[in-house]
Amino acid sequence: MKVIYRGSLVLAIAGAVSLAGIGLQTLANAASPAPASADTPTTLRLTPSQYRQSISDVFDSSIKINGRFEPEQRDQGLLAVGARTENFTDSGFESYYHIARGIAAQVVDTRHRATLIGCTPKSAASRDDQCAASFFKRVVPALYRQALNEAEIARSVETAGKAADQLHDFYSGVRLALTEMLVSPKFLLRYRNMEAAADRPGQERINAYDKASQLSYFLWNSTPDAELMRAARDGELNTQKGLEQQVDRLMQSPRVADGVRGLFADMFSFSDFESVSKDPAFFPRYTLLIKEQAQEQTLRTVVDHVVNKHGDYRDIFTTPNTFLTMDLAALYGVPVVDRTENGQPQRWVTYKYEDGNVRSGILSQASFTTLWSPSARTSATSRGKALREHILCQRVPPPPGNVEFKFVDDTGNPEFKTTRARLEAHRSEAMCAGCHKLTDPMGLSLENFNSGGEYRSTENGVVIDASGELNGKPYQGPQGLAKAVHDDPAATSCVAQRAFAFATGYVPPKDDRWRQIEQTFSQSHYDVMALLRAIALSDLAYSRLGV
Amino acid sequence: MKSSLENLSRRRVLRGMLAGGAVTVGLPIFDGLLNENGNAFAASGAPLPTRFASWFWPCGFSEQDWAPKTAGRDYELPRQLEALKPFKERLNLFSGSHVFLDGVANQTHFTGVQGLMTGKVTSSGDYFNSVDGVIADNIGSRSRFKSLVVVCDGDPKASWSAFASGKVPGEVSPMALYTRIFGPGYSDPNAATFVPDPETMVTKSVLSGISEQRADLSKSLGAADKQKLDYYFTALRSLEQQLEIQLQKPSPLEACSKPEEAKDDGHPLFLIEEGMVRHKLFCSLMTHALACDQTRVVNLAITQGMTGLRRDGDPTSHHSYTHEEPVDPVLGYQVKVAWFQRQYFENLRDYAAMLDSVKEGDKSLLDRSILFAFTDHSAPRLHSILNYPFITIGNANGAIKTGMHFSTPGDTAARVTLTMQQAMGVHVSSWGAGSNQCNSPVSGVLT
């Protein structure tokens, strides 16, 4: 496994290594896929959000997932890639087992059994293979995302039957057989099996059912529905016309918002909110509810912009349109009045900032400013590093050892009252400047937002200087940063890479097929929906990757 | 630890249950629990187990002034270890060893631990087979849980425990840990009766159905996916083993008792005061788990190296202070940083005392353990990977000498972790790679 690092408050570069020459080209190369390997894993573990949505779709949205999944590992910037490269651990598998037991128990409980089992056994105290078979014929293909396999059904029926005999309970038998299915690799892993292409001698193609799974988890963040499975079974997914029909159907469904939410929650690293907390002594408005709402605000903003309006992706950094609750509005100091329903303070309402407001765009939202700050104060370096890595797909080198921090040691020095002053002192050393010049100017322009996501104009009594610089171009304040990111070609390149990796588990190869996808995205005026469609229809997404 | 009598009982139980309904089997409590010397189970003659408890504290000792001037027995306990004074004769201090980079960039707060815990440094961020994982692989299969891994600050990724499959995320919730160990599936070894759970037996049988499909599951996979599947089956086997142990009547354990149910849900923490409260809860749960032989290997991390823990009312974290606090010109060290470090070591002392309060025959649980303390940087102000401090408390059932300061200037830190493995009975003669590699333990530690 690989260990991925959160941003360091203070970066430093060893004196022996001058990074003055490190430019964005070098960093972009650092973010390129690893050297081709003859054999890398191709199977992808269901992410927790995919797992949850799959269970809801196969059974019922009332089935609760009780228990904590093993934390996911981020690789190449995405959990979706980590899902391919990470292994099972003993404790992680134990978690799957307990979650599976909880799900299976609910499926057969008295509340759900009539609808989810779909038949009543002749006797609840013994096996009933006919009833069990009708249940497994529906559930096995849905969970395993494969063609109906009679031998597989028979095996599950026999497993349930034996268990029912031993425990003298039909439902216990079904429950245990279902538990086994839910911890099986056939459910937990998504496969990308390749097979000979019947219509193209000597060439290979992805298995149609695996193609259906990839499409469905990409666009809906969930398991394929019956129609997609049918298209796989009938061979339609192997034709360009059939593929187009299914892709357009999936994209016209409201459920495509789930896929987009999955992509951007992963890209913006929202899973890291799991370990974020703020000190109420400093930030009384930052609550657990705000933590949830901050993520939701950004996802709603993105979905509205890219799905509903087919807007230019770059505008998510500058858009004045967003969604707020009363709590978020209070955090932001925005005078929102919900006139729709009295007494529902957490209702989401649309909101549009006036022109030039510092709160426009997603970078000033609490989902960004609070995620990349320690519990009680800001970290311009962490914010800048996160911008580079998560928004622009550029890698910031880690700080090496044996660095002297004398320039930031003296916090009592009246010259170093603000974060900017301390970091600039630190950055005045050539050994430190290489990395910090990549992160700090961007992070410092968000200093108007404290660690709890609130606006501030001063720090320790000194007016905050929120000027910054990106790609050698100076700008002023959060609005300037938003515009600079908006205009940086790395932003659109990054989202395109992330979307492909979210779909496949692989960083795209920089070949002509990829350039064609990028061109389609560009020609659509950076309509993310056009990007997703181009990926979903490309041969590249279904080819053997990582070789 | 299971005797033939216990196996026989279990088989009878299972036969009786399968024949129709569960039966209750009465077994004598404490009847011949330990042998006359109090160092082995009387029933089986098996020696009482040795346990390994690793413990991570962040940001080392702040400056390089901590190493005692003299090695051997009569050394002066440094200021940083004052809290451990009650255990001076039962602990060892290791100083002077380094992690060697061999050209790999030092990823601060990571590469040093990677080197000392796994014996290797890599630029890729790989982290496999930490010393506690290797020990658990060797001795963990005899208990219900191969190992237990916890993190006190709410971030599961702060764990430093790893097996061949990768890093093991830490359990962050004492409440969840309590349920995992002492909830459903736990059998009191001192209970008068033992009734194996019929459902557990059937579940185990059902799960075995997956293993039967192994060849089918792997037939279309390449080598990397086959290896991934191997790790899956290793994890499945571990669960099956857990169920198997739950079906056996456990040997009576005089020192075993069930702790109070923990209520802490493991939410993220930022105050060290709260972190130390949770630390105590975790230590209590793990001490009970060790005493009840639910596991023989535990790993606790207080927080990540780049810790966000700070004092109530102060916005600056321990980690930030290591870089930003000036060295006091009179005292010669960072005063605020030293305060944090003192909190950790007072809690390490309490953990040791907790283990020592559990009596197993002629020794305490601490005597039958190694409590192994390690950190990410010796002097984090400089992100230094030189002169690492290690502390061990306990003598591993007499496998190591104690009361010593072992000074090995310029040596590889991996030699200390090799020594831990050999003390725990792992048959390994070589450990690590490149300049961190070593072929013998720290001289004079093992008895």
C-alpha cells in the first residue's frame, strides 16, 4: 500500500537540493502515471459510497449500513484508483463481514421479508428450495453484476438450505447465504476481464458485463440496472450504437447526479473530513452539521452547474450561484431568509452573491477552507498544496529532513504577526523557497477565511494582505485566485484526468485517444457532461490499461 | 493454548448440538489453572504467552540532548524520561541509531518510521510488514485477534501497523473496540459453562464455501490480481480462525475480567487533554484483551507525527510548536514542546502500570510483555532521522534484560526492531534492506 500525506504546515527544502528550477512542467510530469508495468491489479474494490448505493438499489433504501468501512486509500489523487491498487486487510475484511451480517439480517427481518424475499416458505422452520431459488435468481446477478448463472443459483440455494436445516429456520438459511455473497470477491470486487473481440479478429475487448459495471459505477455510482444488464446480455454494449443508447439513457437519468457527486467528492478529497474537527472555543459556529453541509453545498453547486446547466467547468471557481442553509448562511455572514417553510432552518435554498463577492466560487466555500486547515488556525501552505494537488493535479514535493526553522521560530517577533509574515520569512531562504513559492502565494490569498470557514479581515490586529500569484501572474484576494484558477489550463486538464480515473481506476495514457477526449471537452466549452460522455463512449476506457 | 481435553469437549459439544439443540457443558473453574510454578497452563503445559505492545508518540524529544552520557546499567535517566522513573529497572533505553535514506527523499514524519518499523526505506511510500505485524504473523494465530490496532486522535490512518497486504487502519472508537472484543462472540474463559454458538458454527461452514471457489475466482486473473485475491483469502482465513476460536472453550485465565463498557465513539480530537483520556480508555481495553488472551499483539498510536493535538485554549499544535517555538536560552530546550512530550510519557507510565497491575501466576502481564515505544523524528524541529530514541518496558517472559541504556551510535535503527522480533520468538536472522539492513540483534539485550 502507499501512504498518502496531508499537507505540512511548514514545508522546507534541503539546502543541498535547489528546487528553484522546479516548474509546473516538472510537477505535471510527477503527476503522470507510473511507468508501465507488465502486471498491475485490474480489479477494483467497491468504494463505501458505491457499496451503499448498490445495496440500496439491489434491496431497498431503508436497509441501513451499520458499521465503519475500512478507510479508503487515495492513489494518484483518487480513492477510485486506490480501490484498484489497495489490498484487503484482516481488520478491513472483518468490517465487511459485520456490515454484511447487518444487511442480511435486515433483508430477512419481518419488516422486509415479504417484499425482499418475495415469497413465503412452506415452513419457516425448514428449507424451501423453491422460495430460496426465486430470491437468489433475482439477487445473485444483481450483486455479482454478471449473467444469470444457474450453477451459482443452485450453490446459493444449497448453502441456504443446509444452513436452514441446521438452524431450523428458513430465514436464517437465506440470511447466512446472503452474508456469504456480500463478503464474496464477486460482490466486493469489480472486474475488468478482457476477451477476444468476435468482430475484430486478433483484438480484445472488455467483457460486456464488466463494461456495464464500469459504465454504471462511473455515471450513477452504483450497480447496473436491469436494462443495462440486458444490453450486456444481448451484446448491445459491444456495438457503438448500443453503447451510445445506453450512455445517453444513463446520462439523461437524474441519477447521473449521483455519479457526478461521486466524482467530485473523490476529487475534492471529502473523505478526509472524517478526521476534521474544529475547536468550538475558537469557532463556535463550526459544528458537525456544518461539516456535512459544507460538503453538500459544494456538491450541490457543482451538480447544478455541470449537470443542470451544462456550464463551463472553469466557472465553478467563480460562479456566484450556490445553495445555503440557515446555518451556513450564519457561518458566512450572509443574510438569507427562507420564506418557503417556517421552522425548517436546514432547508437548502438557492443563493446568488452580488458581483465581485469574495464568496463566489467553490474555493471560498467551507468545504475547501476548513478541510485544509488545522483545528484552530489556518495553514496557507496546506491550502496551497491542496489547490495544486486536488484542483490542478500537480504534485508538490515533500519537505526533506534536517531543515532549520529559525525564520519562523520567533513568533513573538512583532515583524511576524501574520501567517504571511511568518511564511515569507521562512520563504526568504532559498532552501525553502522552491516548494513554498508553489503553495503559499495561492494559500495566502485565502487567508481571509479562517480555519472555521468564516470571513476575517485582520489577523492579530493586522489587516490581511490576501494578494497572491499563480503562474507568475499576480492577483488580489480570493476573487483573484478564483479567476487565476479559472484561467489555468491545468484546471480543465485535471478534471478530465480525474474523470477518466474515476471511471476506470487508471490515470489516462497521454496518447491520441486521450487527446481526442480532451479535444471533445475543450470543444464543448468545458461541459463536464460532454467530457463524461466522451469517456463513456471511448474505446480507451474499455481497453487494457496500465500496460 | 488449547488442550486435547478442550478439543474433545468441543467436539462433543458440536456433536451434541448437531444431533438436535445446543447442550451446556460444565467445566471446573480454575481447576489446575496454572502449574505449580505459575508460569504455564497446568492442563496443557503450554507456557504463558508473551505479548507485544507497540506504542507511538509523535515528534520525539525535540532536541539531541536526551541521550545519557553513559551506557549500561548505571546511566542517568534523562529529563525526557522522568515520568518513567518508577520503571527504570524494568525498562531499556536505546539511543544513537539512525534511519539511512540511501538516496531516497526523506518524506518527513514518514520515512523515518518506515525505516525503523519495516527495516526499509522507499521513495514510493510503500509501507508493508511492520515489526508488530511480523510478530503478529508469528504469534497472533493462537488468539482470537491476530492483533489489535488503535489510534487515539480519531484518524485511523495514523496507525503504523502493517502486514504483507499493507497498512492496517487503526480503530479510533473505544466503544467499537469494546464491542469487537467483548461484545457478541466473546466467551468468558472463567465462566462455569460454555455453550458454543450454533450459528457461529454454521456461519463458519457457509464462509468456507467461498474458499471452495478459489480456483474458479482466480482462473481469469493476472498475477497482480491473483496476489490481491491471496490477500483476500488470507483475511477470510483470519475471520474463519476467529470463528473457530469462538467455538472452543477457552482455557481459564485467572487474570481475565471484562472491562467496563466504553462509551467514546472515536470522534476526531484536537485537544491533548481529550486525547489522553481516550488513551487511557484504549490502554484499559487492550490490557483486558491481553489478559483475556483475545490477542497477543497490540499497537497504539496517539496521533500522527504531524500531529494537530494542542492544549486547550492554545491554537498552536504540538507539531507546529516543534518548528516554531524558540529554544529556551536558559533551559536549552523548547519548553512547550517538552510539556506535550511529558504528557505522553506520563500516560506511557500509566499504561505500563496498568499492565503491571495484572498478575498472571508468578509474574505480571508487564513482565510477560514488551511495551515498545517509538517515534517519527528524534528532533522534529529539524525533521531529523538520526539518533532515534526507543524505550522498552517489560522483559518478555525473561527474554530480554532490563534496566539498561544501549548506546549504538551510527548503527541502523532496524537493529532494534530485529531485536524485538527475536525477543518475541520470531525466527529471523536478517532484517531490513540497504544500509538499514542488519543480521544480528543489539548486543547484550537478549538473555
